[in-house]
Amino acid sequence: MMTSSRNIDLGTMMMACGCGRRPFLPLGNFSKFGSSNKSYGGGNLVGSCRAVPTKPKEISLLNGIGQAQTVTFDLKPETEQQISLTDLFEVVADDLQTLNDNLLSIVGAENPVLISAAEQIFGAGGKRMRPGLVFLVSRATAELAGLKELTTEHRRLGEIIEMIHTASLIHDDVLDESDMRRGKETVHELFGTRVAVLAGDFMFAQASWYLANLENLEVIKLISQVIKDFASGEIKQASSLFDCDTKLEDYLLKSFYKTASLVAASTKGAAIFSRVETNVTEQMYEFGKNLGLSFQVVDDILDFTQSTEQLGKPAGSDLAKGNLTAPVIFALEKEPRLREIIESEFCEVGSLEEAIEMVREGGGIRRAQELAREKADDAIKNLQCLPRSGFRSALEQMVMYNLERID
């Protein structure tokens, strides 16, 4: 399998810095979710790293798991190309195809409206990032337990995670009054708010039923906590709109509830079903948490740096609704005028555009980039407990894929 992004034989390379592109420079210690004293105004994070080749040879991705094949990436600095999710998930492409085939059937709604709602959201495509992570971690940890193939529990976990994620998107679109998602009309736009809420509730319930049938109490508790975290995140966000005293720790906790909790549960659950040691399952939880937080920070940066066409929604839409994200929190430290504009809830014509420009020019973007890279650095470190394989390398490249969205 050849990807379009790097030319590294994953079985025959030692990464000089443990990643595939640049070293992550530690930026200071965080508490559980936030920084106590970190200013995020430090030096250049881009740096450089090189891959040191060992003797060339061909190895399979993982003994007994997956087809024997050499995974290579293109690393040519003069013509460097961005990583693509298609390439990253190539090593679990068959697993994802099976998941896609099963998604509609396991929803199993007899009501035609619910079936149509499910077809609308699943048919809109999406990156399938969360089940992709489930399968990558499942196969990366399977070697430690001597598994030759994924279990039924691994596969069902991927389906449950995608259903929960989809249900949360349906509800998010209702709360945000979004008309479009992934270039298609949202469920509530097509069928109305009442049907959208019920469709989301049904999908949560169906996922919970399948979760209970896994009969693994640890995973049941883990995923059930995620559903609780979703609600906590929405409440926390709704109660802090236009609040310019919001701290970075509050933002990271909300981001954990709304985004990272599900990713962390996905990766830990996959490791649990591989039946590896507890220290490995905990590292996989931390990996998912740090990757999820990094993804959320990057998404919040893109809300200010990409066009409306790229985002599929108006630029600065979170700020317009009073949702203060990392770039805004950082910019508020240096821009007193920004506080005035936000607290006025953009009552003056042109004030939103002025606020967006202040965030862009006031250092908020740069410092948020540093935060995203710190969390990515932590995620890379969490993967060191895994044996070197094509699956671990794909997980490392997933971290890099996220950061390349803001490069």
C-alpha cells in the first residue's frame, strides 16, 4: 500500500524523533486539562526531524493480522505532500468497509422517518475517524495479546462509537440551528426539529442496547460516561456564552466533554477488547484524550483561518454565537477592545468582523497552534507503549494529519 504523503518504509525506519515529520517540543506541564502558568507565546515549534534508515527489508504490518504487505510513505522535503485520511486508514480499509455495510442495518428502525434520517446522516459520508481509530488501536494492541484477528467486540465497538458520534451530531445541529453538514441538509432541516431530536435519541438508545450486549462492564461504564459528558459539555458551553472571563482550563474541560471523551473511550475500549495490560489501556485512553483535544483546538483555529467555503459555515461562527474558544481566550489577554465587543454581543454593525481580525492579529492563533502541538506531543508519547508496526505508525501519522490542517 502506497500513500501519497511520505516515502518511509515503516518496517525499516527508525524515527529520529518518534514521529514522521517534526519533533514536538514540550511546552510545559498541563494539569488534567489546562495550563496553570503556561503563556503559549514561546519559540519556534516547527523544527526539523529526519528519518534514519536501517537495513532495507520487507515485513508484514502485524504478524497474523491483516494482509502481509509493506507500508511506505513518501518523505521528500522538496515536494512534501499533506497526509490524507484515506492513506492513513488504508491498513484498516476492509474493517471500515464492513462497518459502513453494517451501520444502516444495525440502526434497524422500523419507522420510515427514522430510517430516512439515518440514511441522511450516514449517507453524508464523513471521515469515520473514530471507528478508524478503534480499528487502528485494536490491531496495534492485538499483537501484545497474541490475537490473530479482531474480535466481534472490536467490530461492534466501532459501530457503537460511530452511532454515538452521529447521534451527537444530529443533536448539535439542532442546538446550533445548522442547515448544512458535510455539504448536505441536516436532519432537522429536512424533517424538522422534533424528528431530529427523536432520531438522535433513538440512535443513542440503540447504541446503548448494543453496548449492553457486549457484556463488558468496564467498557459499558466507559462509554456511558461519554454520553453523560456530551450533556455536561453542552451545559457548560451554554452557561458561558459571551463570558470573557472564561479560563483556558474551562475551555479544555468543555472540549474534553464534547470531543475528547468519545475519542479517549474509543481508543481505550479497543485496547480493553484486545485484553492487554492495564497500563497499555490507560495509555490508549490518554492518547485518545490528547488527540481529541488537539483536534478540537485545531478545529477552533480553522474557524478563524479558513474561508466560509472551506468550513461549510460562516467563518467565526462560534464567536458570533458567544462560544469563546482557545484563539479568543488567548487574544483577550492582549486586546481590551475585544472584551468590549464580545460583551456587547456584537450589537454594532461590523463588530464581529473587527473581533475576528483582532483574534487573527493579536496572537491568539499562534498561541492556540502551540497548544494544539503540545497536546499532539503528548499523544505521540502515549503511543510508545505499542510495538512498532504499520498500525502504530498510522496512529502517529494521524496526529500529524491533524496538525497539518493548520500548517
